[in-house]
Amino acid sequence: GGTYDFHEKGTFNLLNDKNINLNAKMEGGPNVTSVKTEAGLQVGNDQVYVSAAGKLTVNGQELNDTASATLQNGSKVTQTSNGKYIHVDTPEYNIRFTTNESYKGFTFMDVDVHSKSQGVLADGVAPTGILGETFDADSVKQTAIKNPVSFYSASSLF
């Protein structure tokens, strides 16, 4: 996939694929940037919530420190370093949230999404979303989103 900056404010879809949807809330950051402050990950019927401050809930139940959970489809949610790193391992993706990041007084989180070795088309569905569309089958590096910003807007985290 490609690398580029996205500095909008609101709630946006980062990844949408078969049985997985990842939305993030973006708020104003330093200068003209925006930062991710909350994320909602729907894996099948399960909901995983992550805040920039390191709060993690699975289906509304808060997980503390180094607790983990197994989702209905076998996906694993784990956290390390007292919640600083939250990992979600699904059949098709590895997702890592790095929480409690700070820059010029703003607390935010990073979200890294990596496809597994079988590739994102193994389930027959091409992913969409700001990050999802960078997982395309060609080798052309993407340097900007493919659609207008409003296309990625989400009404809520879930």
C-alpha cells in the first residue's frame, strides 16, 4: 500500500472488508494536523473500542492492563505494556493500536494495519476505506485517497 497524510476532522472509515470494519475519530491536532483519538473495530458481531488514552473494551466490557479476549470468529485481542500496544489478530489482518502518544500537548493513537500472507483478496472481497483501498493488487504506489473525503465519512465508530 501507499503512504500519505490525511488531516481531516470527523469520524472516518479506515478499513471495510468482509466481516471487519474499522472507523476512527479524528480531532484537531497541532498546526493543521488531525489526530486519531478513538477507534471502533467491528469484527463479525464483536465490537472493539480503543481510545487514545489506552482504554480498551470488547463488547462493552473493559479490559485492563495485559488482559486478552477471543472474539466469536477466533480473532484475538491482546494488549501489552499496560495497554500501550493493543493488537487485534483476525484471519485476514493484523491491526496494532499504539496509544498514549503525545505531541505538543495532544494525546493520540497510531493505527497500523497489515494484511496477512494470503493477501486481502483471499476472501474474494476487496477492502475499502482510507487504509483499505491502499491494499490493491497492482504495484502502483498510491499517494492520495481515491474518493472525495465525504465518501469515507462514518456516522459513528460502530
